[in-house]
Amino acid sequence: METVVSGIRSTGNLHLGNYFGAINNFKKMQYEHNCFFFIADYHSLTTHPTPEDLHNNVKQVLIEYLAAGLDPDKATIYIQSDVPEVTELYLLLNMNAYKGELERCTSFKEKVHKQPDNINAGLLTYPVLMAADIIIHKATKVPVGKDQEQHLEMARTFANRFNRLYKTEYFPQPYAFNFSEELIKIPGLDGSTKMGKSENEGNAIFFADDPKVIEKKVMRAVSDQGPKEPNQEKPQAIQNLFNLMKATSKPETYNFFEEAYNNCQIRYGDMKKQLAKDIIEFTTPIRERINDIKNDNNYLQKVAKKGKEKAMDSASNTIKEVRSIIGFKHF
């Protein structure tokens, strides 16, 4: 049984991009692999260094992980900061991570552009912490979105570099893992290529969104005046709507609007109404489960404690062996 590791940053509510990019796969993986799913509260500090309510953000992600179908009896669900061995491995890997390669990381360059007043060391070494999260459990499979492929490639670089420097085959190479042929990226409602809270609230459909809120967001999604000729190539914003429909609606619904577009008969208002209806139907079971468990603090504490113990058991064994390989010894 291979080991799978993945995490979601603790910056608040989860959204459809999280679900189709990872969580839907998590639900399947937990029954077939040795899975570690963590809430990345350390990672969240790279872009939100002074969070207003870090604890409740973590709690909300935990609630929504569980509501979306993760089973703490099948998978290890834990909070990143509960496992100090992760930061120790992060430190050790940083000793052999180089400034030039980190500065060339696409996500770092994007963040420098978006947040020029918050270019911190954590942001620069984000790929190193991500590598530590993965290889601390000797994972071979990592369910990541398309935008995280470069980070995963760097995780392989750091694992291979450790093995080469210390003349060992200790860390296996982690690879992207998805149940479909291609890594999935769910688009945003604002016409951007990626759904995410960091862009703006109206860009994403959150699990906890009320149906009326979902409908309002979808109806405001970016569109245009419609195609001018048959089989016209779709602009990015319109392709986004179709990608969302493909993910949440029935195939016959998608095909109906695809044909309408190709015949220059598309009515975006009708398409958005149907899309909102299908998204609401899709998210309702998750939203109901969120409401069922959000105030059950005893259950949430038990899940977090169980996950911490299982994650620490795995991580402490790795750190013990890594220390020995490097040459740390007790007098």
C-alpha cells in the first residue's frame, strides 16, 4: 500500500476548486492507500502572517474536510503545526536548498508581484516546507492541482538531493496522483483561470455558502455577448462557465449548452440559472453535514488528537532516521 500526502491551507472556507482539485480524490484514496491529509496552518502564514482568527480557520477546514467525506478512521487527518517534526525536516532541507532555484519558482514570482510589501523568507522557502510535508511520511503519491506541479517537482529535487548528499536511498520520489488522466484546475467565477479565496470572495463557491449566495455569485459570473459565428472558440471567461458545468452538471445538460453555443443560440442567463441549480444540488449534502458537526467540539477534538498521534508516530520515526543519516548523535 503506497503512502499519499496532501494538504489545504487554513485560510478559511473550502471551495469547489478544493473539492475537484483534491478532496474528491481524497475520498477514494483513503480506502486504497495509506493517506495523510493535513491542514497547512504554517503555509497560510506566508500570505497571511497575522491572521485574525487562525484557530477558527483551522477548525473550519477540519469541519469541511470531514463534511466532504474524509474518514478519520481510514485516513490520518491532522493539523500541520501539531507535528513539530515537520519544521525540523524543513530546517534540515533548507540547508541544501538554494536561493536561485527558489527565486525561479513560478508561484514565488507571482506572489512577489501580488504582495510586494510581504516578500518574506517563508514565501521564498514555501516549496521546501511543502517538500517536508510530503517526504516526512515518505509519500510516493501527492494529489495536487496543475498549479502545484512545479512545487512537487522541487520536492523530488530535495528528496533526491538528500539521498545523493548522504549517499543513501532513504527518501522515495513523490509523484502527482489523480484518478483522472489530467490534473484538474477549477476556474474562478471572475473570469480567472483558478478558483480561490485569495483572489476575491466572489471568485469562489464555498461549501458553506447559502443557496441564495451561490445563485447570486453564479449569476454575476463573467460572460459576454455570445458567439458571432458557429463553433467559435470560447473566450477564457466563457470556457470557465463550461468547465464548471462539466464538473457539476449532468453530461446531457453540458451537451445541451455546448450545442447551443456552437449554434450561436446560447442564452447565458439560462445557462447560469441551470449551473447555479446544479452547484446547489451538488453542495447541499456537504453543507448539511457542516451544520451537523460544526458545534460538536468533542468530536472535532477527538479527530484532531487521533490525527496528531498517527502523524507524529510516522514523522518522529523519519526524523530519527534522518538525524542518524546526517550524523546527529547523542553523547
